[in-house]
Amino acid sequence: MKPLHPVFLDYQRTVAAFSIISLLIMIMGFIFSIYTFRHTRYMYKRLTACSHVIAAGCVLIVIEVAVSLYHYQAEKLPNRHPTGATWQYGFSFMLAWISFIAEAAAAIAFGVCSRKRKKDKAPDDQYAIEEEPTIIGR
């Protein structure tokens, strides 16, 4: 058996590493989202929005590196991608794009909803008390 090309292995390692990183950041964003619904301060919403943006970026990196890997195979590795063969993106590729869109939509939603609300527009007194600015210092 012929050993695999080192660049091909680098592409595969990059896809695997960023897949794991994006999965961990997605789990972290989900936990932040649940915490945000329990404690509705604006800075928790912003932290959640940032974690969703980072997760969407990691998913986009995985998609782009996977596409580059397939193009590299077609150009440099004829035994892995024979000439005249047709290529179709599979179900997992579409799921990756759907997860990217979902993470981006969650980031936008938490980012838009993270603004401070004044006391008179707050839904209840507890929320108004939590949203009061804390003055530290002089």
C-alpha cells in the first residue's frame, strides 16, 4: 500500500481539528444560550453572540478546507480522484452549511437582543433591577 501524500494528510488533520474545535465551541455557545435565558443581562447575550460567531467561523473554515481538499485531490492525486469522475457534495456538506447558517442566525439574534433596556421598557421589576448600571469607583 502506497503512503498518503503529506499535504493530503495536512488537509485531513486540519478538517478533523477544526471539526472538533467547532463542536466544542458550539456546545459552549449552547450552554451560554441556556444561561442567558435564565440570567438576562445584556453582557451574557453579547458573550453568547460572540461564541456563536466563533463557532460559525470554525464551521466555515471546515467547509472551505474540505472543498480545498477535494480540489487538491482532483489536481494532484489521480489515484484518489480518477479523471472523468464526477463529483457531488453529499448530505454532510449540506448539513455543514445548515449549521453555519444556524450559528450565524443565532449570533445575529443574540447580538440584536443584547442592547440595554431602560427601566420603563423592562418587562418586570426584577429585569429592571438587573439591567441597572453598576457604578464602580468615584
